[in-house]
Amino acid sequence: MSGKVIAVVQQKGGSGKTTLAVNLAVACLKRGLSVALLDTDPQGSLGRWFMTRRERLGEAGLEFSTSSAWGVSYECEKLKKATDLVIVDTPPKVDADLRPALREADLVLVPVASSHVDLWATEGVLDLAARERKRAWMVLNRARAGTRLGEDVARAASELSAGLAEARLANRVVYAETLGQGLGAAEAGRGAAADEVAALTDEVLRLLAG
């Protein structure tokens, strides 16, 4: 059976797409799933993480590939045959280049970082996903306790016909530290970040199975 594809999309840079992608990948690896990462962002952050991981561990434990926007379909088809899960990190923009990744996706995740600018930036992404008849799920990233952003995102999700993940990733240093080490937060030992990633992974896998 072919693997599933998750596309991580957001038109605003710095929203935490790569953080979300690598932490989901590592968490799924720890659960015994085979995972491939596909980097379509010219900035190449996911590729740098992968190479750092190889240097640190000797073996990354997952597949990795890069692609231009129009090579996404071919790469996804190839990677789906070899792995349970393909996670696609996309460029921070909304235009025709994003459509191939959306078309291949079984699940679209839209990280929303801790600002209303990020929230506003989701509208174009969600509209494009809707045109491709894909329902997107917004994920709060770098969430800060005691702010109204969560309420505003929930309201926006309902208005824009998007889902909102119950699990969220808080604003924790460990996410940036482990990213720079080629690791996921779940590999840094037990703690709040590992629990957050586990909860999000549970939710994502339920959505893929649904």
C-alpha cells in the first residue's frame, strides 16, 4: 500500500514549517513508521537539518529528497512506494508552485506562529487548498500561554472552513536547539516539548487514518 503525504504550507516565512516537519518525522520514526522528507523550499532548511543529522548520528534513519515545484508529483509517487509517510516542506509563498504539493497531499498542515500577521497569512493558503478540494488543518506553533491568538485562530479556522489541531507547540527554546543539532524535540529526552509533539503526532495520525 502506498504511503500517505503531508504537505506543510504557509505563505509567511518564519512560521515554523521546518520545525513542524522534522518533529513530526522524528516522532513517527520513533513509532516504527518509515518516513521520507521532501524539501521543495529553495532556502533548503530541511536539507541542512538532514545533513546535520547524518553527521551527528551517522545514519539519518529516514529518506530525503529535494524537488522543484513541478517535480513534486514524481518524487511523491516514488517516495510513497518506499515509505509509510512523506512529509513535504514547501516554499513560503502562495502561487501555482504550491499546487502540485497540495494535489499530492492526504493532509495539509498550516503552522501559525505567535502573531496575527501569521494568522492573516493563512487566508491565501487556505483558499488555495480549498480550490484543490483539500481541507487544511491549522497548527499553533510557538504558542504563548495567556494570549488571545488561540481564540482568534479558532475563530478564523471556523470562518475559513479549516480545521484547528487541538495539540499545539509552545514557544520553547528546545525546538530551535534540536533543529540545529539535526534532531527532533522527542530525541532531547522527556519533557513538555516531547509531550506536545507526541500529542500532535497522535492527532495527525488520526486525521490520516480518518
